[in-house]
Amino acid sequence: MNKIIYLDAAASYLKSDAVIGAEVDFLRNFYANSGRGVCARAAAVDDMVLRARKKVADFIGGAAENIAFISGTTDAMNMIAKMLDIGQDTIVAVSDLDHHSARLPFEMAGGRVVKLPLDDEYNIDVAGIPYADVMVVTAMSNVMGVAQNVPEIVRIAREKNPNVVVVVDAAQYVVHDDIDVRLWDADFVCWSGHKIGADTGIGVLYVKNPDAHKPVKFGGGMVQRVVDDGVLFVAGAEKFEAGTLPLTQIAGLGVAIDNIKQNRPNLELVKRLYDALSEMPRVRLISSRDAALVSFVVLDMHPLDFGALLGTRGVCVRVGNMCASWIHQRLGIAGSVRISVGAYNTEQEIDTVIEYIKDIVK
């Protein structure tokens, strides 16, 4: 079998030796639970969590007390929808760019859904942003690959309703460019660690004003003390961290952040692939040229069949609706093929895949 060429970073980024080493080292030499003990190991783990929280905060331009560790973007979105206590009178703005995990928790909560309009290039049309009580913004589509102008979207939304709660799904954006939550001015921002080369099971939830929201999960770690007339929770966003934290994954998260800051995906590889695909008559490109992914369809061929043919050559890509049904419906297609790169991919790999695709679609 051919050497595996992994081009599915947008689904999950490959882990570096440094990330794997950090997790193994923690498990082998430093493992203990956090927030539960007074021995040297427990204290060291508490310090590791504090350092990771600070590193995440610095990475996105926030403060450590605004950072909660959760299992991923899906977990965060479901938590936020419950925190906001959405009812039939709540106007929730969503868009056709949304991933299922970003939109469905708010739709299923029972609010009155309105659409953020898209322009002719399938970007959020800031000129038509509607009044909303809650607005979900996909900072970058996992299909189209276009970075949205989050600060401008939030500014206009607040002109329509100063009290609008803005929730940003940054799961795809986080690998693409720096996040500055102060500039974005959103109430919630979330992303998953595995999108930047950390482990699965660890995500980040930024909460602009933790005191304004009540936790929806309860358990150990988030209780300061129980009093006669109720419960006092710990300060800041840590009150949203019920139960044992994903400590091994946290041990690798800081290393993954260092890696991605130093070495983002090579967009020149994407442009090389994009330009080659644009010259193939049977290929219809549907994504931007300026992100770490290329999405397309092959005329008269099902995406699953195309993916299988690439798979027999040892190439890993993503096919289907990408958990983003609405944008595919908007485009009038059932699914697509997505090729996405990480910093570890090479020009030789891209050139090899281009030749494979030429052979398949000739």
C-alpha cells in the first residue's frame, strides 16, 4: 500500500511528537488529580492546569478567569444554549454556514429562529443582520473556508440590540489565524483542542462575563462550599467545569498552542492544489482559495466514490456533508469532498495527490 497522505486536518489535526511526549510524560511521571490533594504531585497538577489556562487566555487575548475547559465545541454549544434558557420568545439568529453542533443546540432549545443572510459569495452579509436576542456566528465555515468579519458582525448586531448575546464557533478559525476575544467582543467563544493538534476530549470555552451566567452541570470542583440556603460556586469560568478535568489532554494543549503559533498550515500548498483543481473540467470548486482547506465536487461522481478511490491510493480526505447540511443545501449538492492541510504536509504530498486526482477525473 502507498504511504498514507493525511489531508484531513480540518476534521482532526495530527498530533506532534511534542504533544504526544507531553501527555506520556504527564501520565508516566506526574499524574494525579487536580484540586483534590495537598501532596507534591497534586500541587504540581494544579500548577499545570493554571499554566495551561493562562496559556489559552494569552493565545486568544483573554484573561484566565474567563477560560473554562470543556470537552469540545459541541459540549460548549450545548452548555451555552442551556445557560441562556432559550424560550419561544427568544429570537435566535443562525446562518447556513453553521456546523450542526453550532446551530442545532439553539434550534432544539425552542427559540424563534431567524437567518443571518449570506451574500453572493456565501459570506455573512453584514448589511442584512437582523434583530436577535441570541446570535450564533461561525467564524469560519468548515466547507467554504472563509474567515468571517466577526468584529463587524458583532458591532452591527449590537446596534440592532445592545443586549444581544453573541456566541462564536471558532473551531475552524482557530487553526487559521489568531483570535482576539477583546476585538471580537463576543459573549462566548469556543473551539476544540484537536483542531490545532491537541488531543480529543479537550476544548476551550471563553465566557466574557462568567458572573452573568449560571452553570448547567454540577459536581465536584465547581463548588466553593454548600451553605444553608444554597451553594456558592467557585469564581470565574471555572464554575462551568463540573467533575474531573481532562488532565492528560490539558497537559498536551499548551504544547499544541506553542506549535500552532510557531507553524500555521502552509496556505501556499492549498493555493497550489486549488489552482490545479481549477484547471480540471470535471471539478467544481466551492471553497475559498485563502484557507487551509479546499472543498469541491466532481461532476457525475458521488463524493463517497471519489473519496474511496483516493483512499485506495492511501490518501485521507473528508467526504459527505461535513456536518454542515445547510450550506450544501444552499449550494444544491448532497455533499462534497474536502482536502485540508496541516503544517506537517509537504509540497511533494500535494503534487502526488494532484496527479492521483487527475487520473481519477480524466
